[in-house]
Amino acid sequence: MNAEDKWIKRWRDDDIFKAEPDPEKKKFFLTVAYPYPSGSMHVGHGRTYTVPDVIARFKRMQGFNVLFPMAWHVTGSPVLGIAERIKVGDPKTLRIYGDLYRVPEKELESFKEPLNIVKYFSKEYRENMVRLGYSIDWSRQFLTTTPQYSRFITWQFLSLRDKGLVGKGEHPVRYCPRCDNPVGDHDLMEGESASINEFVVVKFRVDDLILPAATLRPETVFGVTNMWLNPKITYLKVLVDGEEWLLSREASDKMRECGRDVKKLGEVSGEELIGRDCVNPVNNESVPILAASFVDPDYATGVVMSVPAHAPYDYVALRDLKSDIKPKTIIDLDGVDAPAKAVVEELGIRSQKDNKLEEATEVVYRREHSRGRMSSFIEGYGGLPVDEARVKISSDLAVSGDGGLFYEFSESPVVCRCGSKCVIKLIKDQWFLEYSSPEWKDKTLNCLSNLSVVPSETRQNFEYFIGWLKNWACTRRVGLGTRLPWDDKWIIEPLSDSTIYMAYYTIAHHLEGIDASKISREFFDYVFLGSGDAVEVAESAEISSEVLEKIRAEFLYWYPLDWRLSAKDLVGNHLTFHMFHHTALFPDELWPQGIVVFGMGLLEGEKMSSSKGNIILLEDAIEKYGSDVVRLFLMGCAEPWQDFDWRSELVENTGRKLKQYSELIRYSIDLDNSIGERDIDRWLLSRLHESVRETTEALDSFQIRKALQHAFFEFIRHVNWYLRRCEPRAETLKEVADTWIRLMAPFTPFTCEELWESAGNKELVSLSPYPVPSPDEVDDSVLVGEELVKALMDDVRRILEVTGSKPGKIHVYLAPDWKRLLYGELSSGKSMGELMKNPELRVHGKEVASIVKNTRVDEIPDLVFSQKQEFESFTGAKSFLEEVFGCSFVLYRSPDYDPKNKAKASRPMRPGIYVE
């Protein structure tokens, strides 16, 4: 049995990760997005689930009662699409599952039944999670298709409906024509993060022909200076609800899907209209139609209005054309004239091909949305905040007939797992969650204001999405999941049934033994809200009142959720929904406390993609490098919210570092001598306590890469320096080993359990106390003293490099105490005149003036040794320095030999040096 299997068995046998309520312990509850088990885990998934495990292990060792659960999200239609493609022998699907995921042929044949896909990959996921040492409480795992979970979702939606937060009506949805079904993120092969953007179509006119310019910012219509058409494409003249419109061929098809009556009348080249004028409906101004090859016929209508004062793309396009058209500023923003121009120049954007244009657009949009007001000269809208003006102008355009709505994906293509390209479809009787409710938005913003967000800059993204979200289609016709309780021809879609499942984790293991048909709405009302009659609820569920109270007590023990971790592409949906639903269903004291947002994964610099085969399977990585090396690399290559890049060469280097760490620990454990404590020992122990403090602070703020830098990479260097500097002292290294193993245990649990046992410990390191920072154990003077030695070595090396000489003797001149007095006076802010009042400094007037002239106060060290202290630091390292440079070192407190006048160049903490 290898070390990994050994410790997996020990953890399982001792059941150390099972979480039970303990009133004597402070709880810590964190969750990470539960996986959709429709394919194999790759190293990107490994990063996602290792982050919370490191934090869970860290908090458990700190004495917290930690709940880190896991479940399987299988609602929706992804596995239905996969099964269908396998049935018809789709080559791409067979390649992915047969070649990439290496599913045995017999198993692959069974995948024609969707639930077999779930069964196979949830088992594989769990095996990989166990192999990576995740400290998960598996007693709470569940599938989102179990009848108990469906009862939980039923309670949720009945409660939302009763609060007036579920509506019905015409609503745009992502739609698969082949599946004849609305689709969610998990149903997609491509375009998972594509949202539906609501455009306002503004009807510009050329005679009787309407040029429908689609915009996300209708308030900027007053700043239009020209129209853009693509001269290289053939447009269609179509009759749209009785009006003659100009549309790209692609836009014509999309209009039809949106329920508009569309009839083709003819074709016209974009070139034919270039140079003509069209009329802006809001002010009757004529603006020219210009050529733009960047206009994409497959995006919106293929007709684009140009607002160069507020749209960076338009500003740069006109600049590239060397047009004399001037931007027209219609939004006041901090006194800036033409905000788009200002941001383009701020980011140094040179042309339309610059990738930073997207960033510039985002910057302008956010600034104007949060602080902008319509210019006072705009009749009827002047002075309005931008967000209010946007709503009012959209409404006014619709009422006047000069505008309407159009829907487009935020990115393309959007492809269903069945292989078909998705469209946006208006469904007449669609059920939706009313995220547009102002009251609901206000409560959610209140939740956000009291929430910890990592990284902090993501907070403004949440603010934006809470404000931007409109009604969300929450049902579909086909798929796995819970039926809408009051309209069972609809199924609740996956993003809508996965908003508060963190609450379900707290009681999932209790519900397994209860007949789902006996779990009523009143049951959850009592467990989560404390409302209703406990005796009646217990009788209805056919459980005792004691069991019911135990279930409620467990929920109240673990809630609220301390931390929710998920990917950054879910900020605009799942994570924001998570806040919305908690505020609607729970009292504010039970709202979530924190959110951590993850970056994405790259493989050798390229985006990971299962469909393109650009992944490293997690089981392969574990097999090749070992679990702890995989964990260590994934945690050390980037902070959780940053994108990370899996590079094989760097993973191998990480393996070598971990081996070095193990060897240093084993050497420390086995060392036996009785050397007394010296300054260099106090230096290493001070570095150790510094590392404990820095690691703990970093982990408390989810800066896991930073924590590893302190706990692992930097401290390896400290130990190597110590071993180089002196004959090691056994007692010092044993203390280091004891602390260092515990410090690293959350990151590399298998290695640390093995080393902990080797050190003679019987208990598990996973349950041992995490090292506690102890400022009293940090000796600043020995830390500074050792840095003095290192700085001296660096200075000597530079001299030798410049001169190219081989030293015979090195003379080191320490600054006299009057220079140390001068540094102290300078640090206190004294002027030259004040300095000269001091008789000890006045006698060195010229030298004082020279030092003052050439010294920046911020360069003076915080701790300046006396000459005696400095002399003792160098004396303690003298034999080491002589060994390193192969010559003698002579230290001078008062020079009796100074042929090159180097003593005059000495400074406190920076001695003068002469090499001969």
C-alpha cells in the first residue's frame, strides 16, 4: 500500500471529515459549485475543488468544526443530449468519450441511457476527489434528481410564487430548435456563458426605408454622429410587421424567431447606401452613412449607430478613417469631454485591432452607468442619471413607434449538446423569476453590502449584475429535474434549482431516511424558518418531534453559509441568483457571508476545452506526479481568482521542490547533537514564526498562492541558508520540523501525514493544531543582523565582478556612531540647520552635509544598529564569510589601515569595503 492509499484508508476508517454539530466548537461552513458529472475531471476541476479543501483543512486544524460537503448536479438536459448523440453514433462525441475520457466500450454502450452517464462519472469524480485527499463529508452527498431534493425545490418555488417573485408571460430564452426546448448553461457544448442581451432598435430612416440600429445604450442616441453599414455584405429589404426594414440576412431570421412577422422584399448591397444620409428619429438630425467592415452581419441587426463620444469602438473607427466628424458629448461625467476619447487615450489604444478596446468599452459603460447624467441641453432627459434615462428613452421610443426590442447572444456561437446551433426565441407562456423587481434588487444589494467578496474588485461586478438582471426564464419543457408544482408540463431549469442548495446540505443526511412523499412544504417552513406547528409537521413526516427538532437545530448550527466558491463566469447568474434567493427566502441573519470567485484554467497557454481535446485528465496527472504535487502546483501557480496555466515543466519542478522539502524534514527529524542556541538559530526560528503569521494571514483572505510562498518556497530558502551558514543544531531543526509539517498540512496532506508519523506522532496531523503566530518569538535584531551579512556578501560579489580580481584579504569598515546619530536625526525630520546645533555632528560638518545631500530619508532602515551590534553581527559570520570567499576578513570599528579611504564611504548598516 502506497502512502496515499494508506492515509486515505486511515482518514476513512477514523471518519475524521464527517461533520456533526458541536455547541462547544465554532462552526465553519463552506461550499463549492457541485459538479455536473457528464465527463471526466481535468486539472481545471482539480484547482476548483482543491482551493476549498485547503481552506477546510486549515480551519479544521485551527479548531473550527468544519462542514465541507459535496453533491451532484444532474438536472437539465446535458446528459440527454450526450445520450442522444451516442445513440446516433456522433463521431465527435464518441471520440471525446471513447478516446479522451477512455470510457470502456461496454460502458459507452450503456451511455445511451442518460442516468448511466451520471452514475459512471459521479463515481469517477468521487474517486478522484478522494485520491486528491479532499476532506469532504460524504455522508451528505445527493443527486439533484432525488425525490427528497425535488421536494426541497418545490418548497422553494412555491415560496417564491407566494411572494410574487415568479411570473408568466412572453420571455426570450436560449432555444435549441432540434431539441425543441429552452437550454441552460449545462445544456451547451459551446457558449456556456452566453447571456441574452436586450437591444433597443432605433429606427433611423432613409426616405421610407428603416435602418434599425440595435443598441444596448439607447440613451446615447442623442450623440449619434453617423451610421455604420458593411459595404461587403448584401442586406435584405424586408417587411417587418408592415414596415420596410434593412436587415442582414442573419438578423432577418432572428427577427422571425422573436415572433415578428417578417417577409422578404428584395436585396440591396451595403455599398449602395454608403454616402447617403439617414434621419435620427429623436431629433430629426441627418447623419451620414459610412462604410465599416467591422459590422458583423451575424450580430444584432447588421446596422450600427455611431456614438464616438461614448463608444470607444466608434471613436477609434472615425479616428482611423481620419474623419472630420467630431464626437458629440451628451452625458456629463466628472467634467470629461468625450469620455470614450479620454479612456482610449488613457489605455493607449492605437487602432481598431487593439484588444484593449473591449476593456475601454467596459470602463466607459461602468463609469457612465454609475456616475453619468444626461447633459442639460437634452430636452426631456437633461439631468437624469444614465440608468434612469436608459429606461425612459426605451419606453418613449416604443410608445412613439420609433423603437422596439431585439435580442442577441452576448457571445457566439451558442451550440446545444445535441450539436445544433441555438437561437433566441420568444416563448409566450414562459414562467420566469422576476429579478427585475426593485424591492428584490434592493434586498439583494443589502445582502451584498454585508458580504465578503474575494477578490474585492468583483464586488462592483455583482452590483452591476444585480442592477442589470431582468426576468429570468426558470422553466423548460424537456430535461431532468423538478416539475413546476403548479404547472407540471414545465421543468425547473438547472440554474434556478441550484441557488440555495447549500441549506439542503445541512439536513440532506437526515432526509435520506424519510419517505419523500411525506415531506411537506410545512416541513421545510418549520426546519428553515421555524414557522408552523412542530407536532403536526412531525406527524405529517412520520418522524418524532425530537427528530424534527434535531433537523432544525442542525440547520441553525451550520447556517449562515460562511463561504461560497465558484467560477467567475457564474458571477452574472448563479452567484448573483444565490444572493437573490437567500434574501427572498431567509431572514437576513441567515444570508450568505462570503463569496470567492475563481479564475479559469489554461493548458500550456491555451484555454482548456474538452470538446477540442485540450485537457489533462486529473487521474493522469495524479498517476504521473502524485496527489500532493498536483495540489501544490495548482495552489502555487496563481491566486484562486486568477487564471492559471498548467505547464508540465513547472509541475515537474514543483515535484522536485516537494521532494526537497521532505528530505529537509527527514534530515531534521533524524539529527542528533547538543549544540547550544546561537543567533543563527534564533534567526531561523524567527523566520519560522514570521512564516506562520504570514501564511495564516494569507489563508484567512484566500490568498493561497501567497500563503504557499511564505510556508513553502521562501522557507525552503531560509532552511537552506541556515544549513549553509552553520553546523545545524538538532533542537532548532526539530522545532522547525514540528511546525513546518503542520504549516504545510492543508496543502500537501499525504506528505505531511507521512512525515508527522516519521517524527513519532501517533495522532493525525490533519487533526493537530495549526501553528499559531507568536510575535514574541520573532527577534528583529537577529533578522536584521542576518540581512546585514547577506547584504555584505552581495556588495563584495559586485566588487569582485567589476574588478575581476581574486581577493587576498577583504577589509570591512563600520560606520562610526556619529553617522548613526545623524540617521536618527534625519529620520525624525530635522533640517540641516537643526542638525548643526548638535555638537557631535557639527564637528563633521562637511561630511554631514555630503551625507544629507546624498541620502533619502525613506532609504534609512527602520532599525539601525549601534556600531557594537553591527560588529557583533559580522564577527559571528566571519568564519562563514572567509569560507565563502576563500580569504580573510578584517573588521574595523576605527580604521588603522585604510589605503583607499573606504572608511569615509561607510554608512550605518552599509560598511565600506576594500578588497586587496
